Amino acid sequence: MLVRDYMTRHPMMGEPTMPIVEAQRYMWEHNLRHLPIVGDGKRLLGLVTRQTLLVDPGRLASLDVWEITSYLSGLTVKDVMVQAQDVISTSSDVTIEEAARTMVENRISCLPVIEAGVVVGIITETDMLCQLMELMATRAHGVRVTIQMPDVKGELAKLVSAISAQGWGILACGGVPAPKAPGKWETVVKIRNVSKDDIVAALSQIEGQEIIDVREM
Amino acid sequence: MHESHIQDNAQMGPSDGWIPLGKDPLQQPRDVPVLSVERLAVSYETRYGDVPAVRDVSFTVQRGEAYSIVGESGCGKSTVAFSIVSFLGRNGKIVDGHVLFQGRDLVGHSEEELRKLRGDRISMVYQDPMQALNPSLRIGEQLAEVLTVHRGIGQSEAEDRCIHMLEQVHMPDPANVMRRYPHQISGGQQQRVVIAMALLNDPALLIMDEPTTALDVTVEAAVLDLVAELQHKFDTAIMYISHNLGVVARVSDQVGVMYAGTMVERASVNDVYLRPSHPYTLGLMRCVPRLGMDKAASYLYPIRGRVPSPRNLPPGCIFEPRCDFARPVCRQKSPEMCEVEPEHWARCHFAAEILSGKLEPPQDAVPDLQALAERRASDETVLRVARAKTYYEAPSKQLIGGEKQYVKAVDDVSVEMKRGHTLGIVGESGCGKSTLVKTIIGLESPTGGEFEFMGMDISMPVSKRSLDLIKELQMVFQNPDATLNPSFSVGSQIGRPLRRFKAVPAHQVRDEVVRILDLMRLGENYYNRLPRQLSGGEKQRVGIARAIAGRPELVLCDEPVSALDVSVQAAVLNLLLEVQQEMGTTMAFIAHDLSVVRFFCDTIAVMYLGQIVEFGPAEAIYAPPYHPYTEALLSAVPIPDPRAAQKHIRLSGSVPSALHPPSGCRFHTRCPRRLLLPDGGQICTVEPPPWQRNTDEHRIFCHIPLDTLRQMDAVVTIQE
């Protein structure tokens, strides 16, 4: 689960001399939210996002209609892009959670993936969500059950042995500290080829653990 | 817990409950095709006005997909590729349509803009690796240049990256290869270097124009494996251009079939091969021999006529003059590309009828091959070659004196040919198959061995042979361009052997030539034509006509159909069969295409490094027990059927030098089956193997016991 497995290789890219009108149309037509700007040899020169394409209304207010036209038509990507030194990027052998952390801390929605100054891919929020989706085996049918358990060593083992005692297989499993109950831990398990009732029957027997959500999906 | 998770996923195939990622709006950016060609038209400016080389070609290549364009020579497939990289030459121009690369139009931009726009995101690999490499620069320098010049990477880091890339293309000893010149490595390795060079830029699209056509089947198989592996590793979309239906079936996901400058059918590889809906595609599938077909049980249907010149296209459907289903409407109205079923497009008025089987191709053309079989009942031996040796002297490396060295091109080969039979000789290039044939015909003088032809000794060069002997032994060469004299008319070239051998009285020569031309399906109007006025297939027919004019007993064919397109190849093979039937000629047939050999020959000899390793009837060669080398050849041969599953056997290394052939069994350095013998096949390195007889006619030159060889599975299986 590294960036290289989830990034989009060969992203669509632009060059600095591209007129801003064309960049905007290109991004709009293909529903792109980020456009890395590269020079020769795919070296990263900057990044264009939808925000960078917004023109400051204050600036336009001081211009008359004819000036606005010439001002806009003369703009190129180079004039508005985030310069390469300000672009926060990552490399392909970083773990996916590390990349997610970089994005959360900087409140940005994409990271160009760079190797030796060259763009090899891009990873975006969508890729992260895709990864979350896959991690929880969203595309497979099964029963998803959430169990609240004390934050004590050995609790997960109890749950897993209860499941394996029934001969069931675990499709996906994840855990987080319970958001609203300090000292507790919430574990989500997805099991297939079983009914909701069987699971409730089997797992409600575990001492100290509580089923807080069961759904078939 | 972790383990059970993995196990569960492994048990659960995509069909087993996983919902595929749909056209989720969030996934949109991934769905923009890497390449989208829309109604492309390309013309070349000539003295006679613009020649439309490509018209109305549309297709899309998705991310990470392998798209093949298949068609015969001159159909415009390379022009399509060149128009994508704007490499059309000074007189070529895109006259209509769009080429969208990652959603941006490449048409109508200046060179400089294009260079920026495309950047290093499209790479191309050409047919001949030696033309893509600079012979005067070391491989390391050429590779590193890509990185140092385009990307400004430092020399030493660039070299490290190049070595890493050479490892990715499975180049043995990459650090050493970096220091060599292109001519110091083999053809397959050169092609690997070219592929590595193309991938150094990490392109989104890799265009490969006939990348394996110049390579041997075993090398070709390894290169195709490599391409498939790299495609997944680098997530690169591949556009593959080939005339070889077998190669296309092996590598592609989607196929576009081109004919006379336009695309006539496009669909997934399975649909194109198994459910063709355009008459041309149907014709192509019917004219290639599939592995396992033989001449007694099946027939190749050639496509009649020839490809129209782009300057002189028929008014209606371009395929109408050659089409078996043509109706009046085809002559009047040119069909549009229409979707016969989802994702399956064809350019034919009757595509739906063909697909549903309402229109069947005619079967009546099958000639009666029974007569041929009866005539062939003769058991008389025409040619006997025993322990033949042909050595070439190689200069010794010392300045003065030194021992003479010999390239043992043919070493201890014995074959027999019966009257009216066809012997096929197969093997990689450099295995000595051509030398053997040239020695028999007298173009090379033998170093040793017995050569007996109808009781006469023929171990002398052709200049010492009597005219009668020369008349009985004739040859058809691979390249018809090189064998016909460009300044003599067809009639005089065919007439020459007739006059020289006095086969017919002088005043009847012309009539006889016309008769032979008719037999060749050429007709009298070809009598006065010059070779340059003929197509490739017609030239080869003249070559055959000249060889058979004197009614020889034995015709030696050295790759007679390799230079020809498949539809023409079928016609030439049929012709050779008819000649054989008509005249009862004995034939030796060299080819590297194992399907063709299986189809055409009665007996097959498999050669490796100057020796025959397996000899027997055609059907016995293609079924277990195999010689390990035959097995490897069969597993490498590209089969024009996407359902075919082959055992994966790839020979490591290249063919050893014939100057110093390996001791013991010559194949032991590359043999994948040696380990079946006790103590790792030590015996193979020391002792030459014995001839083991499977049946009276089928013998195998190997140490491995026949019982072990018999237990192996068949190499090729077709999944229904």
C-alpha cells in the first residue's frame, strides 16, 4: 500500500506556455481538478488547480471592458500557476497514510509524485478515498459489523477467534479509537457468506464487547 | 486474521461477488483515453496530385491497454502511426480528422508546440533495431543521452538508471552491455535495448511498429512476453502494428483491421478472431494456416485479386472487387463504419448477416487432393544425404600460422526424401537450414558426407554438374526481387531454362511459357511484363514458374512465402501444392513459420546448430514425445487464435557460436529439460546423444528416455 500502487500514472499535464483559456477548457472538459505543469523531460514547473484559475475580481474592477479582454487573453498558465518550489509533492515509495497526512496537514487535495524532479504520477483525494473503499472491501457483498471493545491488549484476538470458531473468513478489518467513548476502541469487520442474525448471535456472546452497528452491504 | 483476509480475496475471483469499479463520476480522469483518433485522413503529395494513403480511421486506446492495428503491407498502418508522432515526411499531411492525445488535439499545431505538448510522453519502437541504434556509439552512451540531454540528469546517475532499465528488460549482464557497441549484441538484445530506450522516458503511449518481425520465433516470444510485462508494470498504453495475425492474437486487447487505407473492422481480440463480421477479416482468418492444420484435411482460401492502389479506388465499397458477398449495392454505395453489436464495429453493408451466419463464405474452390495422396504412394527414395558436413573456413586470430578454424554450418546431417513428398526444415536463423539446401543444390561445396540423387553422386558444386542434373534440381528463393533480373521480361526469364535444358523444341518455348503462366494463374498478358510491374506475390509466382519450367524432379524452396502477405501466401502455397500434384515433384521447404510447415509438409526435420535434432512425419513432430528444442519452438510460435494456450517455455541465452559448438549435446547449454536426467544432465555436456526411435519414421536426438518425453503434455491446447 504505497503511493506507487494507488497514484495515477501518466497524468494529464500542461505546459507553461498554454493560454489560460485553453487550460481552463481542458480541465473542464475532462473534469480535472489539478493540472501539473511540466517542461522538457516532464520536469515539474508548477501546478494549476481550479482555485488558481479564478481571477481576482478586485483586479478586474479597475479595468474597462476592452482591457479585460486583452488582459484575459494574454494570460498564460505560467502567470497563475503555483510555482514548483511552492508545490508540495511526494515520492512513489511513501506509504499511502503518510501521503494522506501530508495532504491533511497542508489542506491540499493532490500531491504530484516526483522522482528526480520528474513527474511520474499524481495522487489525489479521490485516490485516497478509493483506497479507503478498497480497504473496507466495499465492492464485495458481506455483512459489515462494528464492535466497540475496551482499548486493552487481546480484545481483537478474542473477536477474531470467535469469528474463526464459526469457520467464517474476514474480508476486511479496521479499527479506530472510538470517537465518542474515551478508552474504547471501535473495530469494523466485514464477513461474507453469513446472515446478519448469525453474526449477531455469535459475536454478542463475547464478553466486554458490544455490537454497535450491523448492516448487510 | 491477516492470513484469512488474503486467503479470502484469493478465493474470490472478480466474477465471484466483486462489483467492478463502474463509471463512477469520481473516476472520470482515468477514463480519458490515452489516444483517440477520429476520422483521420492522411495524404501524400506526389507529382500526380495528392494520394490519399489513409481515410476515415477512428479508434481509441485506453490507459494501459494494448491496441493492435493489423493489415497487409501497404494498407496504411504505419502511416497512421507516423501521423501520431508527426513523422510523415515532407510530403505527408493530415488532411482531415483529429488525433487526441490525453484529450488534446495534436493536429494543427506547429512542430515546436507539438514537441512540448507530446513531450516525452509518446515513444516509438521500429521494426529494425539496428536502424534505431547508432552503430558508432556505445550502447551506454546512447541510452544515457536520453536522460542527460532531455532531462538534465548527471552522467553517472543517468548510467545507473540505464543499467536499472536494462535489468527491467531482462538483459543479461547489463553493466557489460552498456560498454558494447550495437553490433556486438544479438538482434533480440538490440530490440531489448531499443525498448529500454523507449521506456526511459516513462511514456504514456508506446507505439511499436512491427517490433518482432525481424526476429526469430523464440526471441520474438521472449520480446512479446517482455512487452506484456512492461505494459502492466509501467501502466503504458501500447499501440501495436503488425501484419502477423499470430502475434496480434497474443499481445492485444483490442484490434483494428485495416484494408487499403481505411479501417474495416474494430473490436476486442476475441470478436475479431472468432466472430469476424467484415468479409476481409473473414478472408484473413481463412487464409492463415493454424497450427495443426494439414494439407490433406484442410484448404487455405486465398483472397482473390489485389489491394487497389490508393490513387484508383473503387467507387463503392473498397473491398467489393475482391469480396465473395458483393452485391450491386456494394458497387454503388460506400459503407460507413457501423456498430454491429456493442463495441464491435465493421464497415460492411452486410456485417450483421455475416455475423449471424446468414452469409457463408463459398466452399466450392477446394481442389481434389485425393489424387495427390495417391500419386504420392511411391516409396522410391529420390534424395539421400548421409553424414553431410559443410564447414566454412574462418580466419585464425593469430597473425602468422595458427590452427585453422571452421564454422560447422552443417555437421553430420542425414536425410532422405521420397518421391512426391515434401520435407520441411525448421529451426532458428543460423541453424544451417539454408546451408544444407545450398549444399544439396551445389551452391556450397560439401566438406564431407554422401549426397545421392536418384542414384547419382551430387557432392560436387553446381559448376561441375551436368546439365541434366541441374535440370532436375531447382530452387525457389526467399526474396523474389533479388532473384528476378529486372531488365528481362517475365516470358524470357521463364523461357530461359526451357531453352537451356532443351525441355521443349525451340519453336514451342513460347507456348510452353504461356502454359506455365496459366498454371501459375498469371495468364498470357504477363508474358511481356517486367518484374517491376508485378506485385510481390506475382514475382514469387514467376520465381516458382522459372524453377518448375524444366519439370525438375526436386525443387528446393528457401522460405518461399516469408516475404509475402498472408493472403498472397495462401495463394502461393496452394499453387505449390497444385504444381506438386500436377508434376509429382519432390520438394524441400524451409520456413520459420511452424504453422505453414505443418500445413505444407509430410516430413519435418528440426535443426539446431548444424544438426538435425528431430526427424519424422509432420503429425509426429507436433505431438509428444518432443525433442526439448522442438517443444520450445512450438511453445514460442504465435498462433492466430486468441483461445490458444501454450506451455510457457523460453530458451535462455542465444544460439552458441557454430565456431565452437558446445560439447556433448549441442543444445545442452539452453535445454530446459536437462534437469529431468539424473545428476542434472551431466551426460549431456559430455556425450553426444543417441538417436532414439519413437516409430520407424520418427526419431529424436536426445539423452532423455522416450518414456519421459512421452509423458509431457501437448504444448498447444485450444480452450473452447
